[in-house]
Amino acid sequence: SSSKELVLNSAEMIKKQQLQMRNFSQIKQSMIQSEQKVKIGIRLG
């Protein structure tokens, strides 16, 4: 039974890591987009 628990725990860890990576990539994308907006704003100004 302990091996089953280990498998479940590792699956949960993988899920958490995937969620964290997804959140990180979304934050990164929004940062890049805001940087681009700032550059465009400077160019227009």
C-alpha cells in the first residue's frame, strides 16, 4: 500500500509543478506585454 501512496504523492507533485509553471508563464507573458506597451507609449510620446 505504501508504494501506491508514493505514486499518488508524485502525481500530486507533478500537478502542482505544472500549475506553478503555467502560472509563471502567464505572469511572464503579461510582463512582456506590459513592457511592449510601455515601449509603444514611449515611441508615441
